[in-house]
Amino acid sequence: QVQLVESGGGLVQAGGSLRLSCAPSGRTVSSLAMGWFRQAPGKEREFVAVIRRRGGNTYNADFVKGRFTVSRDNANNTVYLQMNSLKPEDTAVYYCAAAVADYSASRYYTRDVNYDYWGQGTRVTVSS
């Protein structure tokens, strides 16, 4: 069983930055595909970014547009989501997720059903 512990959410002004962290227990980050999703009030959960097992390749949602960067630190067994140039529409609960399967294409990681483990979520609020 893998447990994901998230941290780093909070309140920030538009244009500011936040870094979210996610640490899995029981597995190494390099043995999992680690994804980030978010859910805004009244909306469905949506994919944000993923860092894959092999080579640490990343794949981002279109709306990220270079503002967000997913990375991992194998030594600290932690995955990060660096969010810059935040906008009020980025306000949401952000979830870390882990997938054991090594899918052939990154697009499979955009679907939440393809993840095996989920964090509790961390709230990000961007004020205008």
C-alpha cells in the first residue's frame, strides 16, 4: 500500500508562485508515475501534469503553458509541482496521484482512473 502525503498549498496573490510537494511511502518515486490533478469548486477533477517512471519524462495539460513544472527528487523521494504566474482560475484543490503501470503513451496518465493511489489534496487559492 502506498500513501501519498502532500504539502505546500496556501493563499497567494495572482502572479505569485507556490510549490507543492508529494512524498509516497512504501515505494520510490522513480518506480511510479506521479501525476497532479486539480478540482475547482463545482468542476470535475482535471489533469495537470505527470512525471513518468522511465527517464522522468513529463507531460503537461495545455493550460499549464509553461507556468507549471513537475519534477522529482529521487534522493528525497519527493515529487514537486512548481507553479508560477498563478491566476485566480488556478484556485482548486490539488491532488497528487501515483500509477504503478508503465503505460506506452503519456496520454493514459491524463485519466484519473489510471492511477492507483491518491493523496488527500492540498488547497490552492489565488486571489486577484
